[in-house]
Amino acid sequence: MSDDDVLVELSGVHKSFGEAPETRVEVLHGIDLTLRRGELVALVGPSGSGKSTLLNILGLLDRATTGILRIRGRDVSDMSDAELTSLRAEVLGFVFQFHHLLPGLTVAENVMLPAAAREGALAPTQRPRAVDLLGHVGLADQADRYARQLSGGMQQRVAVVRALMNSPLVVYADEPTGNLDTESSMRVMDFLVDWNRRERTTFVIVTHDPDIARRCRRVLRMVDGHLVADGPPEDVLR
């Protein structure tokens, strides 16, 4: 891949919590990381190793204490919260372990929410893409049902396609299959792998499931806030 494919760069990123020196806890210790267009990446490691903190910084949901984060070559350190919000809407997508669908909206309206956030309101022009995305996970016929009427596995599939509504370059997924049974987990992963292959969307997937991690082409392992391994699954997951 060329340098033009570089989407995200972390350099010397540290993250600490707590103001006073005696109570300050450093969670990330000098993380260096580059993400390129079309990568399918698993982020693994024990609970408390810093995976979610790293994902929050990569996703512009939190700021590093020190270090540099560049997105498409732009240093985000001095960007305002409003600028970060705009950049998130333009470039990034998110899937969380708990789907966070709004129960009072229809399935299609939930998928449309990222476009509504970007454009200022839900609009009929957003619906065709939402229904098309739902079709990719076998849920187009559920578009007009309320989200609360769907099973947990179906709701999580809705959350996955919602993350793709704005055609992001990078999608961060924090344990997206953590609350699903094996069949539902594999169906979600099938979709992510297929979408990655066809659209070259970069995915970073936090997971404790080695079967999910093995389906990615690159695996990052974290231990105690350090990135200790970075390579193909056959090397990192031995």
C-alpha cells in the first residue's frame, strides 16, 4: 500500500486519568500505530489492558494526554470539539457492544441517524440508502418496525449497518458480537468481512473471541496499556 492509503496515525500516545500526581493512573503508554485503507484489524488483550481507551482516542471520543493523532494527515490535537464532531461524522463509524438503538424510532430511522446528525434532521432522502444497507444483513423487510420489536441479534445487525450510513472510511467496533450467540456472531462477522472486501472500509474490531480475531488479517495485542504485538493472526494468536 502507498502512503496515500494511510488513514490514521498514532505517535507516542499516552493517556492518563486523574489530576493529582498521587492519584494519576496512566492507561496507555506510548502507543504508535498506523491504520491504512482496507485493513481488517482485530484488537485483543485482557480486560483492563486499555483496548477501549485506545478505541475512544482513535474514534475522537476522547483526547490523548500526550502524543499525536493524525487523520488523513491532519493533526487533530488542536481541533475544537465542534471540529472533532464534524470530522467524526465525515470519516468515522462506530459499533458498540450494546446496540444503543432508539426504541421509539423505526429500524430505518435508527440507521438514518448518522446522516440526520450530519445534515441536521431525519429526511426522506436518507431512507433509500438505509433500506439498502438493511438488505445487506437480511433486514430490509423490518425497516418500518420499531427497533424494540426486534431480537437482540437483529438489533445488533441494525447497529452495524447504522455505522455505515455515512460511508465512513474507518469503522471502530467495540465487542460488536459480545452479546450474541455463535450463529448471530458469525453472521455479523460475515457481513463485516464481505463489506471490507468490497468497499475497502477499514475496520478495527475489539474482541475477546479468538474465532472473530482469526477472521481478521491483522491482529493487535495489548497488555497493560502497551501494544505488545502487531501482525497476522497466525503469529499473534499462537
